[in-house]
Amino acid sequence: MVADHYSPPLFSVAPMMDWTDHHYRTLARLISKHAWLYTEMLAAETIVYQKGNLDRFLAYSPDQHPIVLQIGGSNLDNLAKATELANAYCYDEINFNCGCPSPRVAGRGCFGVRLMLDPKFVAEAISLIAANTNVPVTVKCRIGVDDHDSYNELCDFIYKVSSLSPAKHFVIHSRKALLKGLSPAENRSIPPLKYEYFYGLLRDFPDLSFTINGGIASIDEVNGALKAGAHGVMVGRAAYNNPWHILGHVDTAIYGASSSGLTRRQVLEKYQVYGDSVLQRYGLGPSLRDIVKPLLGFFHSEPGNGLWKRKADSAVQTCTTIKSFFEETLVAIPDSVLDSAVVKPQSGRGDIFANIYSSLPPPYRTREEDVI
Ligand SMILES: Cc1cc2nc3c(=O)[nH]c(=O)nc-3n(C[C@H](O)[C@H](O)[C@H](O)COP(=O)(O)O)c2cc1C
């Protein structure tokens, strides 16, 4: 069953394997109360086979709401079981991955972006997931795969999945993926972004919700995309590599709410309490390096950043607590940086979507009899 009243998040942080782990999400939530946070993709098989060890993969602290679990897989039984097992963890939404081009996933695993070639299967998978949860089920996909990259083929995919399943919200990474010849990282930068396909979907599927993703790197651009009609904006790498300047403005500039007012020093103090408690709790759990990793972009483009990173490099090898790590490294950062709250957003290309409607592809004509 799917919840009746659903509106897509205005701003979300993308699912990113090895990046949007519990530590990063803790830091992100200290900076923004309103951003929706996605987990890293979790394969249904992992959930099913690690049944006795689920906390390790699925537990999170309650302040991480709103939080979305992203699931990947192509085995219907396992997708259903995984959803059922995940229910106990009360995620706000489940997102089904149809965008990952990694050979481990799209190749051997036969899921991720490869599923865009089989929309009927995707609809079946979504229907099964939805039958096993009470929260909305959404899809994250690309605009195409290999030579299947026309606007019409993208529309066929959206049309079939949305008419044969309860999925009504699609996150669109607005570039296609190539299954051969590109690494996952290259697949996130080499195929060109085609935002016109995204805005074409808004025009051609007025009853569905769409979140734009790919290459959006400033709050101006987030606002520009929303102004042009996107229901939501998902930011990945920029929110990871520059969390203070992206997430620090989400509550005020996107949600019109008040900011936490915390300075960077105060955020770090709270993160230190979290980090040291995690280090103490689990003998063989995360390393200090794991906990420090989300901080590496925290002083992005600030004075002292280079020196701080060099100090951090050696301190992760010697320090045993986050407290001592900060004592050794923060001397590199001027007090003026540590003690200021979020200031004016860095300006970006706020007008990149201004003329998008002049370059849309021709409207999609539904060929129901061909498509279904
Ligand atoms: C390190 C890394 C890991 C990623 N892992 C996932 C993943 O698990 N699931 C997914 O749907 N997308 C994944 N992505 C893709 C992002 O969610 C996003 O679609 C992509 O980075 C484009 O957005 P951006 O330009 O704002 O970064 C990953 C991206 C990066 C950089």
C-alpha cells in the first residue's frame, strides 16, 4: 500500500555508495534540518542474507528523518523480503535504483540502469515493493542507456512504469549511462547532461512528480531548477564535497525556514560527540578515518583548507579520538572561519534553466497499444 498524500522533497542529497553513510548523514543533518537524505544503495540480497545483522546496514539515528532507503536488485522475491525486513526501520520512502551503471551492479548483478531496458519488470518490482510497505516507492533512473537514448524511449519507460505500478515520483539523473567502456565515475561526467529531457517529462506527464539530478552545484542552481518547474532537486557530489555552502542554505533559501544558526565550530563539537561515541561503542566498528571522511570538504575554499587537509592526513594515522584529531588539525583554520554561521550562498549559474523551455524535445505521443 502506498501513502495517499505525497509530495516530493524540494531538496534531497543523492544516494552515494561509500559516501552517504551514517557518518555523512549525521554531519549533513547537523547542517540542514530539512534536506531529505538518501542512504547508499543497498542490494536486496544484502538485506536478505544479512537478516541477523540488519542494524549494521539499516539502523540510523532518528534525527536523520526524513530519510529514504535506496534498494537495488532484480530478484523479485528478494526485493519483497528486503522491503519487509526494512519496514521495522521506518524509512520515510523507498527508492528503487534504475540508474547505477557499475559493472558489478548493471553487469554481473543485472540491475541498476540495465533495468531501464525492461520497464515491465521495473513496474512489477515496484508493485511488489509497494505491496510490502506503507511508505511511498519511487524510482531513480537515467535518461537512457547505450543507444536507447531518445526522448521517446525515456517517455515509454516512465509511461509503462507509472501506469503499471504505484510509482508516481521519478528522480531523473539527466544523463544517459553507457554500459561498456566507461567507469562509474566517467558515467557521471562524460555523457552530456540533457536537462531538456527532464523538463520535457514535466510537460508530458503532468500527473507525475519529477526530481532533477545531475551537475547541480549551487543553491542558485537549485532555486533556478525549482523556478523552472522541477518538483524537487537532488544534489550529490556538491553536497558531499562542499557541505557547508550547499546544505547550510537549504533550510533558509529553499524551505524558507530558519537556519540552525550553528557555527562551523559548533557543528564540529556536536560531530565530535557523535564520532567519539561511535568509536567507543564498537571495538571493531568504523575507523577514525571513516568518521573523518565526510569532513574533508567541510572547509572547501576557505583559508587554511590546504594546511588542514595535510594535517588531517597525518592525524588520522595517529589520533585515537575525534577530540584529539580536532585538537591537532583545527589550528590550521582561522577563528573567523570556525566561528561564523552560514553566510550568503556562493553564487552559481542561477539562470541555467531560464530558457530551457525553448529547447524541449517534441512532445511525447503515448502509443498505449504499442507501449503496454
Ligand atoms: C561516489 C558516488 C556513489 C554513488 N552511488 C550511488 C548509489 O548508490 N545509488 C544511486 O542511485 N546513485 C549513486 N550515485 C549517483 C548520484 O546519486 C547522482 O545521481 C550523481 O552523482 C549525479 O548527481 P550530482 O551531479 O549532483 O553528483 C553515486 C555518485 C557518486 C559520486
